[in-house]
Amino acid sequence: MGTYMWALYAREVKRFQKLWLDTLFSPIVSMALYLSVFGIVVGSRSIEGVNFLSFVYSGLLAMIMVNSSFSNPAFSLIIAKNVGNIIDLQLVPLKSWQIGLAYSMAAFTRGLVTIAAAMLFTVWFIPGIGLHSITYFIVALVITGIEFGLLGVIFGMLAKSFESLTFMTTFIMQPMIFLAGVFYPVAVLPGIWSKVSLFNPIFHNVELMRYSLTGYSDIAPYFSLLTTLAFLAVLFVSMFFVVRRGISNVSV
């Protein structure tokens, strides 16, 4: 049964390998544009001794990992629904959680490839960037990739069309990303908003990535780690029920 799960994983990896322009070129260009704008606007500004470009760069890496991991299974499942081959998932001798996990691991792989390419082309231009904790860096990559791969599976199974998925992405994912402290420390937010950010799951992924690279964190890193692990567990359980229901409702 494990062989079939890895075969499904390999199929999804080969699928995104055919989309190198979207997988690699688009994130690199987006990151380069963000860095260019912030480099011109903020110059040599720093946040508690951390160069502002390094601060933003670590947030952008987390954002790329989130977007790449989420979009891979979400769009793959919508395409499968549109062309009708999602029925194949009823035929494979796999349990619902194995199907979801295969899609999620492929999503993590895409996120890893994307972030590696982005760093290869951009890290040389970021002053003072380093690796504060390799353990937290690896943990941040793995948790973020699998976490939002699972969320992509859930959204992909629930969405009935590309319009539904676009709605979810525009009105749920993007606000969460831009309110997660990618471009600013949440401590500068006025009033209650800095507290509200603590309930944004993506904020904790950004914090783990930022701490691993710069040593800076708005809250204790272990708190973000525990929060992301809890969210990961919730998503895994949710994915199981959503995939089981989604596949059982597929009609020939």
C-alpha cells in the first residue's frame, strides 16, 4: 500500500516538474521585485539590530513556502475534477489519509524546490543574512510545507471550480499572509491588532523562519513551534474527513 502512496506522490511531483516557469520563475521574480522596492524605500533601516532587508527576506521565504505548498495540491485537485480523472482516486488501494499525505508531500517537495531556487538567486544580495539555527530552519521548512500542503488538499477537495478556489485564495489566504508580519513586526500594529495576529497560523510560520535566519522573533520561538504543530494536527484530521467525503462523492 505504501508503494501506491509513493506512486501518487511521484505523479504529483512529475506534474509540477512540467510547470517550471510557474514553479521557479514566478516566485523568483516576485521576490526580486519585493526586495528591490524595500531596498530603495527603507535603505539601511534596521529592526532591533536586524537589517530590514534581512527581516523582510526571511518573511518572503516563508510566504513562498506557504504559497507554493498550498497551490500545488489545490490546483491539481481542481484540474482533476474538471477533466474527470479524480475518479482514479476511488480506484487506488489507498486510504483517505494516505491520498492526502501523498499530495501534501508533493506540495512540500515543490515548496522546497521553489525556496531553494529563490535563495540561490537572491540570498547573495541580502546584507547580514545568515543561519541562526539550522534546526529551526529545517523544522520551519518541513512544518510549513506539509501544513499548507494539507490545507491545499482540503481547499482543493472542497472547491467545486477554479472560481471557488480563487475566492478562497483571495479572501482567506492572501489576507492571512499579509497580516502575518511578512513585511513588518507585528508589535508595531496599533491596539488589539498585534494580539489578533497571534491567532493567525501563518504568523507563526513566518516567525519560525525569521528566527531561524536572523535570530529575531516577536514571540518565543517555542510558542510558534507548538502552535504550528497544533495547527498541523488539526489540518491532518480535517484532511482525512474532507478527502474521504470528497472521494466518496465522486460520481462516474
